[in-house]
Amino acid sequence: MYKSGKKVTSRSGALDLLRFIAVLIVFFGHYTDTFNYIYDIVPENLKYITFSKYASLAMLIFFMVSGYVVTMTSVNKGIKEFAITRLSRLYPLFWISCIVAFIIPRLPFLNHHYLPYSSLKELVVNLTMIPSVFGYIMINPVFHTLLIELLFYIFIAIIIIFKWWDKIINVILVMLVLSLISLYRQDMTLHILLTPFLGGMIFYLISVNFASKFKLYGLLSLNFFCAIMSAKPLALQLDQFHKVVNIHSVPVMMAILTLIYCIFLLIAIKVVTLSSGRILQMLGEIAYPFYLFHLYFLCFYHYFRNSIQADLLLFGILIATMVSSWLINWLIEKPLSKLAAKMLYTATDIFHRKSINGTVLTKAS
């Protein structure tokens, strides 16, 4: 079993800050580019598109932070503790967000909500977080990234079950080879499922000196190569969305990717260290509710588009989203996560006792 010398589970202020910066970038991407571009809600704020058109790269920050943190908090856990910790964190608030997405299109005073009108059956299927498996679309378009996160959890669960932490270098190497193959075959889906999460895992392994620098930095170099090589196909995909050729600069995307990797490396080798004080911890904690609920404020973006100056409206909604996310985290997310974890632990303990009793009865008979 892998041991890092000392247990590293304390929060990182730098990672909390990165997580919040990433969600801010996503917000501006949706409000000044993606949804504003499609629906032309507040045309004045399309002026930010020069920068916000690259906002999709912020998802790499999310995934890399997840790869780093999940690895850090899972190396000494059994499968039961890992599964309960992750699922109780991911699902309860997601279910609340699904219900909100189900209700909003039914409100008579909201003429423009930018969400699909979903049936009760579609809501129930969406609660699984894998509606595409059953042939249904996501009730909220931002939810597709949560499926990617869930698949990463399954990957970590497999590592825990088969006790592969001692072989994690070889496991990551195999996954990186698959990522390279996916890039060669122009399969961006598999690449996104692998490269950023593996990058986060590698940075954590560097931070605890898991193996020789040659092995770790060799893996990092290969991972970085995979990321850089994805810049061109990703730019082409984004160009197709905007229906403008070469609107996304491949060198700019490469530069942004390089900056992201440099920041993570500085954090991993302890050049950049931020203790997780109350403010940074709060910013990190509200990132998830912010991400789940920020799109629901588009109705206000539309409603006030002609009565409030464009920039004031944009930043006003940002502040409203931050305050709402803090309240949701404090009043809903934390209590629900604790309750879900307690229920899952109780259920698994009862099942375990019944299994033991059943085994004893079988032997006795």
C-alpha cells in the first residue's frame, strides 16, 4: 500500500483559489460568450469575447484540481470510505440543482429561462447523473462535466479496489498512452477524460516525492505534451461553435495551457503556498454550488437587459450568484452532504452486519 511518508490532507489555499478562479472564468464564458453569443441576450457584453472565448480551458483547471485533491485524500482510504465521501459530496446538491432546473421552465413569469422543458421522467433519469446512458439529454447543459468527474471517481475506485497505488506510475503511463492514441484518432472525448485528471494526479505525486524525479517529470512531460497537442483540435471545435474560421488562436491556447501547468507545478513544488484561511476556504467551498446554479440567473440577465447598464448587470449577477452560492453551501450543501454520508455509513453497516450474520447462520446449519 502506498504511503507518502506523512498524511497530507490539509486544504490548500492555492487550490481553493484556483477552483474559484476557474468557476469565475466559466461564469464569464457563459454570460459574455456561450449563451450570450447563441441567444444575443446582452449584445453589449459580447465585447468580452476576445478573452471569454477561451473560457472552456478553465474546465482543465477544475479537472486538474480534482485529480490533485482526490488523489491526496484517497491514497489512505478504503473503497467504502472513498465512495461515501465522494458520492455524498457530489450528488445531494446536484439533485437540488436538477429540481431547480425542472421547476424554472414551469414558472409563468419567466418568458426566457434558456433551459429545456423536462418531463418528470427526464428529471428522474437526470438524477442518476448519467441520462445519456438512457438516451436522455442533460436537464442543465453544464451538467455534462459532472459525468466526466464521476468517471474519474470510478477510475480512482478501481485503483483502490485492486490496490494499484504502488503501481500508480505504470497505471498513469498506460492512461497517457491511451490519451495520445485518442489524440491521434481525433477523439477529444477520451482525451478530456484522461489528460487533465492525470495531470492533477502527477502534480500531487510530485508534491509528495512519490518516485524519482526522472519518472515523475517524465510523466509530467508526456502529460503536458498531450495537453499541448490538443490545442489545435480543441480550437477547431470552438471555431465550429462560433461559425468563424480561426477565431481561436492555437498559440494563445498553447500559452494558456502552459501557464496552467506552470502554476500547478509551482504549487506542487511548494514555490507557491497559500494557507487555507477562512476566505480562501470559503471561495473553494462555494465553487461547486456556484457552478451548479450560476446558469439559472440567465433569466435575470434577460429580464433586466434593457433597464440596467450591461456591465452593471453582468457584475451584479456575478455578486448575486456568489452570495447565493455561499448561502446554498452553508444552509443546504453542508447539511445535506453530512446527512447523506451518515445515511450511507448506516446503510453499509447494516448490510455488513446482515452479511456476517448470514454467513454465521450458513456455517451453523
